[in-house]
Amino acid sequence: ANPLSMAADKSAEQYLPGGNTRTVMHFDPFPLTMVAGEGAELVDLDGHRYVDCVGEYSAGLFGHSDPLIKSAINDALDKGISMGAPTAYERELAGLICRRYPAVDQIRFCNSGSEANIWALTTARMLTGRSKVVAFNGAYHGGFLKFPDGPCKLNVPYDFVLADYNDTEGSEEVIRSVGDELAAVIVEPILGAGGNVPGNREFLEMLRRVTSELGATLIFDEVKTARIGPSGAQGILGIVPDLTTMGKFIGGGLTTGAFGGTAEVMRHFNPKRADRWNHAGTFNNNTCTMAAGCAAMGKIYTAERAQEFFDWSEAFRLSLNELFAS
């Protein structure tokens, strides 16, 4: 049924290992090659049309043809792509995000959620002067920060200690055993790759309490969950982490990431300070992403729309549970 996708995959093997540059997108015997997207639908190389239920793992929140995002990108292209200087777009997007998320007074942009988590962990190590990090089995914090069945061999070589997600008592024991060597606890408020398991309130509140007692940094990886409700999981739960990481949808579907926290924490990245911590990256403020992000967060996915979307999603989830139960 898909001879052109099969041939395209075989041809690509000459230049890409296995014809692929993103492991999670491979499926046996070969993945479909997509050639077009419109709204919530995709078309493959053989002309079949599909409803896109992948949603690019939440980066595709706005679909494939939102007119406001397309217009913002076109406007940015007309004005100049790589200007090597601050632009109005990044400053506007920073304000849109900081005003929405309780734990984010100030923010720095980067190139992906994976990169944002690296910056958050590095920041925590600098803040505390410590090296150990507690993460959770099943967690995914990026392509080089994943723990499907313990640490992945390709992970960055930080000193990780693993605990079990939602095991409140057991995780507290692990964290306290690390003690004054603990730089950070990094956690997804919903364990994404591990099965989309919501963190229960008791568990997440324990993380906030114990990290505070130990002088460690609590990092909320909200790369996916920041889209839940107007202010992400932290807004729903009323739990304020020290650092928050974001990515995916905040750039309107284009490549982006961000990490932010209190003004006290983020002041270390102030380039006007003599003792600043340098944070560089050619495409941190890339014009097309920043412009698309302004449209996405300022005109489309407003706080009101995010709440409406959350309510719709919850109603749909509950209706599915009723259907399956019957």
C-alpha cells in the first residue's frame, strides 16, 4: 500500500543510518514519508491522508497551517532572518511567558527542551556547588537525558541517582540519602515517555518540601506540560519550583526551548554583571521562532484559550473512560 514510502526509506539509507535522523520516528518495516500537512491532517508520499494524532509530541499543538503563525513567520522572513542582535520578538515572547507562569520571573531562550534541561541542571550545579541529581525511572528530559530502564548509556555524564515516580516515601528516602551532595531534583509533573502518568499532589509537594530543606534546586520539566491550563502544571497544582523548563509549543511549532526561574536565580545570567554566567547560542533568539512564538502565545493560545482547551480535553478523557468501562 506504500511503495513510494518504502522506496524513499531505502534510498535514504545511503546517507542516513537506517534512512533516519530521529530514532523515535522509525517503524518496522519502514516509516511513512509525509509530504504535506493541513490543519489536523497529514498526507504521505503515496497520497494517503491521515488524522495527525502524534501532534509532534505536543510541538504540533497549532496544527499544520495556522494562518496567524504563517503570517508571523512570513513577516519575520521579510524583515531579516539572522540579525545577530536582540529583536523585539524575543522580548515580547519573554513577557508573554513570564506573565503566565508563577515560577518564572525571568527567562532565557535556547534551542530545544533537551537543551533547556541541560541549562537548568548546569544552573542548579552552579547555584549549589554540588554535583548529584535525582531523576526518576521512566523519565525523559531530552535525547541525552532519558531513563527508560535506568540510565541510558548515551546520557550526558551527570551524576544521577534514580528514584521511582509517585513513590512518595521511597523517593524521599532516596533524596535524603543523597543529602548535602544534592544539586537538584528534576521531575516532569506528568511522566511523559513513562506512560503519561500524572504526578500525584502528595509526591510533588514532598519534592518541593524536601529540596527546600536540603538547599537543593527543584526543576519542573514543563516542556510538555506547560500547555496544560493557563499556567502549566505548576499553576494547577500551586507548586512553585526553583527552575522551569519549556519547549515545543511555545515557539508555535518551530525549534525552541527555554529555562526560567526567580529573578534571584536568573540574575546570574545578566550580561551587565561582572560576575555573569555566560549563556550563548547562535539560534537562541532565532527570528522565525520568536515571531511564531509571539503569535502562538499572544494571539492563539492565550490563557483563556488554554483553559478552554484543558476543559475540553478533560471532558474528552472522561468520556473515553466511560466508553471503555461500558
